[in-house]
Amino acid sequence: MASELFAALADDLEQLIRLHDRELDAETLAALRAADFPHGLALPPAGEAGQQACANMAAALTEPASLDELAADYAAIYLNNSLGASPYESVWLSDDHLACAAPMFELRELYAAAGLRAADWRSRFDDHFVLQLQYLQHLLHVPAGGRQAASFIDEHVGYWFPDFAQRISLFCATSFYAALAELTHVWLQRLRGVLGEINDLPIPSRDEMTARINRKLALDKAEVAPIRFMPGGQGPSW
């Protein structure tokens, strides 16, 4: 049943979200090894790239860096942008590569329409990819949310995350975070493929998505949309 499939996909996302959301600890590392991660994912990445990503992740867990090394790499990737690979969509899409640009406000409104909000937008802006993955997870629990999830991947996290993942895998200090970025990238690609098959939604080309996103950003420049949702309003947070 589709509901059972989507629940399994949401569980996969939960695992990936945890690993990006906060620093690793000894308990989490032990749990990953005990679960033979990532081979227990309900949706294993397919093809040569997917198999390689899984193998790299498994290898990284057999000889992990120290917790201090992992914490330093986590900070470099997610907190201080020292690798030049921001986890925020606005930085990748805005002309001047600035944070808190139009994509952040667009995503804030999407979340609000679903009754969601960032727990603390001052510490993590709305266009952070972890929040985007959490929104995807939410859509997988919504009846007929598969079409929305596919479009969301096309227009948001699936468009710029491959560039982020490539830069992280090249320049981060630990094999764990290099493998995690790679694994998340290929898993999202596989998810989009599955959603496309279920909903008869072919994956648009990169050029098509670039043109669509550029048109959207041009409209945002022409008329800045008012902020209809303010942090602290009603609705559950993640």
C-alpha cells in the first residue's frame, strides 16, 4: 500500500535528518553500527552511484573519526560555513549569495500553510535544508502528498543540494560527513524517481528547473511579497 511505502520513506528521512540535524554522539554511532546503516534503509539508493554511496557510508562507520574531529567537521559544515557550502537555499540561489533572501520567505509561507513553523528561526533560518527535509517528511504523511513532495524536491532542496553535497564531499575533514552528504544526495534522487513513477511526474531537466526558478526569483524582485507569517504564531513546530 502507498501509505505503508510513504511511512517507510518518512522513516528513512528521519534517520538522515538526525545525522544532519546535530552533532554525533557515541550512542548514535553505536546505533548506526548495530543497525548496519545505511543498508537498512527502506529505499536503498540505486545504480552505481547509489551503491558507491552506501559502501562509502558503511566504510566510514567502520573506522570513524574521533567525536572531537566529527564535532569540528560538523561545525565547519553546518555552523560557520568555513567550507563555502552553505546549508541555506538563499545563499545558493540569490544573485549576491546572501542569506535570508526570497527563498527563505517562500519556504516560511509554505511551512505556515501546512501549519508548521521553524522552532527558532533566529538560530536556523527557514531555508536550511534540514527544515526542508522535515517538510518533505511531513508531506509523506499527508494524504496525496506525494505530488507536492515531488514538486518540492524539484523546486527546492533537490535543485541546489547536489552542489552542496559535492562541495562537502570534496572539502570536509571526515569521511563520515563526506559519505553522509553523498548518501543524502543519491537518496533524494531515488525518492524523486519513486514519487515520479507513482504520480506520473517525469523529472524535469536541470535547464527547465533553472528557467522556472529564475522566473520565480525575478517576480520576487519585481514585487517583494509581504510577510504573512511571523515566528511565534500558532501552529506546531519541528
